[in-house]
Amino acid sequence: MTLHAFSDLRRVAFCPRQLYYARQDGDRSPPSEVKRQRDLAYRYEELIDADDAVLSECPIDLPPRAFRRNLRRTRDRIDRFDALVEPSRREVLLTGRECRGVVHKCLEDPPAPSLVATGTPPEQGVWEPQSVHAVAAAKALAWEGERTVEHAYIEYPTHGIVRSVSINGRRKAQYRDAIRTVESLGSPPPRLQNDTKCSACEYSEQCGVETRTLRSLLGFG
């Protein structure tokens, strides 16, 4: 059986056409700025009380005061915050029955993967591609450890936010849809039209999708 990369499942949940172009591109290494942002996830203990001068030198997406406030709230809300600060294992390559990839942090007793995202979190919960990624990581961790994994975490270190993800039936269904789409991907899938996703996609120009401007959305174009 072909093992699917976590990144492929995350991409296809965002847009199947994006995965098609990523495969054609071949270069999937993250930009250097992404590494700097992910590194913040290993500095919570230092950053939670850091002064404005220190935080101003960090690749955070909020003013220092708002970042500290978010990180302190995260500490109070996430029951395994201490384990995320000092994870049992870091940068772990996991291989499951259907997929494989690197998990940024692995917690023990109970086992849970944590994935570090570099974008902006939604108002509530996590974005669907990240939900699919979390299920894939949880399934791979469960497969390797022969133990049930019921939760995962998505970290948004540039915002000082961590979200707990329950591996429930709805998320498992999204994961199964992503697996089926990856396995059926051949020729370029249909383009998305006038979708806000397109403006954030690195392949939007290559794809040639037409995105609507604010002017046209307001009826002026």
C-alpha cells in the first residue's frame, strides 16, 4: 500500500489542484521564515513573560502585549501545556498504515501528536486541512504505538494560541475523504472559482484561477 505524506493530505483538503501543482513542482521544503516561526513553539517558557523588545525581534503576528495575553490564556486553558513546553519527543517521523510524516511534538501518557502551524487560527477550532493533518498524525502515532490516540494539538505559535483537537467521527470522515481524493488524483482537478483560498495559494498564478476583487464583490466591477 502506498503511504501518503501528511503534507499531501493537508494540501488536498485545502484544494486538490494545489496538491497537483505541488507534485509537479517537486520542491516541498518550507521557506526559512517558516522555520523561524515554528521555532517559537519551542520557546513558550521564555516568551510568555518576555518584554516588548525581545518579542519585537520575533516573527510573531501580533503586538507583543496581545501575544503575551494569548500565550498566558493558552497556558491556563490547555491542560497539557507543560508537556507542550517540554515534549517527550520532537520532530518525530511517524509511519502509519496509510500515511507518514513528521510530527513536531509527541506527548506521552496519554499519547498525542502536536503539529505546529504558521498561519492565523480561525476564531474557533482549527482549519479543515489542519484537522485532516491532525487525524493523520494521530492515526500514525496510534499505529506505531499500538495504542488509541484520542486527541491532537494544533499550535499557532505566531499568535500564542494552541487548540486541542478531538479525533472524532466527523474529523475521521474528512480524513477518509482526503485519502480517497489523493488516491484518485491524476489529471489536474477542476479549478476553484472565486474562492478566498485562491488568494492565499502559492500556485494561484500557475493555476490561472480568476479571483474576484473587492470591487467586483461589491458590484462595482
